[in-house]
Amino acid sequence: MQKAIEVRDLTVVYGGRPALEGAELELPRGAMLGVVGPNGGGKSTLLKAVLGIAPVARGEVRVLGRRLDRRSRRLVGYVPQREDVDWDFPVSAFDVVMMGRVPSMGLLRRPSARDRELVWGALEAVGMAPLAHKRIGEFSGGQQQRIFLARALAQEAEVLLLDEPVSGVDAPSQHEIFDLLHGLQGRGKTIVVTTHDLSCVAERFDLALLLNRRVVACGPPSEVFVPELLNETYQSHLMILRVGDRTVAVETERPGGGGG
């Protein structure tokens, strides 16, 4: 089976300090991967490396069998953390989703009929077409995440990277977002999500990646969400609690934070 993402001996350095060290990953097409680990453990950095926007010191990333280049980057759609977006910028949902077409049409070209068709189709797919001309700042957190997911779909991305997509989003919207992602997985998309919610990954994802600057483990959640590997990943920043017949992992605050 063709790999959607291949990461080989990847080291990323910010300010002379490694954010990732020797990371390895092989992700098959059509998989849904949850990336978990402590704050500052490199989750966001891993996504940015796959996008080709992280300062890679060593190693290689391939997307759908290709080294990162202009064409392979277009196959990767990105949904950033909500706090990284200026929600007061005066653009509509339609405008944001049209931005997904820019890599294909160029900055100076006017959108074609096909570009508009893809944008409307993406908005329909996430249930936002009736609100296409509202400004992005008027939407709820869940709706804003749908809009950015539509932007990735309009881009015709095969691999979708979502950085903390349900952070600060109410529970019903969280369920809707993950239902959308499962639907996209059913259409053959490969999905990578960073999250702090281990229970959600255990219930909804095919694979889990435990990351703390290096890859601790990757595999089905039932195999990697075990106390030994979780303790190795989170060290003193995780409490393993027994609640009835369930094991619950609770992340504690890590001093300094940052670095995803």
C-alpha cells in the first residue's frame, strides 16, 4: 500500500534547540492518525515539517511517495490552531475557502468557473454553503473550523493536517467535526490530527502517535495507550487514573509550554 506520509530521521531545530529529534513515521493512505504528547513535545512542529515550513536540520519527508516540492505540497491541506488566525480580518467564508485554490491558480489569476465550483462543493461538504458570504469573525468556533476544513478540500488535498481542531469548541461541534473527518476518510483522505484528548483518539482513530520530541510509539490506540508508553511520553506531566473499569489519562500543565 502506498504511504501517504513518510518521515525519516527527522530533526527540526528552533533557536538552536531541537523541537524534534530523529522522528520516524510511515502512514498508509486513508488512515486517521491522532498525534498526542505533552505541550512543547513537537506536535505542531511535526505538521509544519510535513507542510515544508519547519526548519529541518536533518532527515526527509515524503508525501504520497514524493519529496516535498510545489506539487506535493498542494496535496497537503492544513487547518491551523484557531489562535493562529486573525478572525477580525474582513473576509467571508467563501473568500477563505477560495484561498485554497491559490496554489493551483496563482495569486494574480481570477478564479475560473472550476475554481468556484470546487469552492462551493467544499462548502457544501462541510455544511457551510448557506453561510458562505458571512464574515469569518461572525461564526462559532466549530463553524470556523469547518470553513478551514473546506479550504483544504477546495485545494483538492489528499492529506489533511489539523492542529488542535476541537480546542475551545463545544462538545456538539466536536462530534460534528469528527463525523466530518470520518466521512472524508471514507472518501480516501488521509487525516492527521494533533490533540490533547486521548479518550477521543482511543475511540475514533485508527492509529495513535505518542510524541515527545521523538516518536515514542505509533500504532493502534489499544496497543500504544498503555501506562508504560504513556508515562514515557508524558513523564511527570501525566496522571494515570482508574475510574471504575476505565483507565483515564490526565495531562498536567507543563512549565513553559509552547512548541506544540
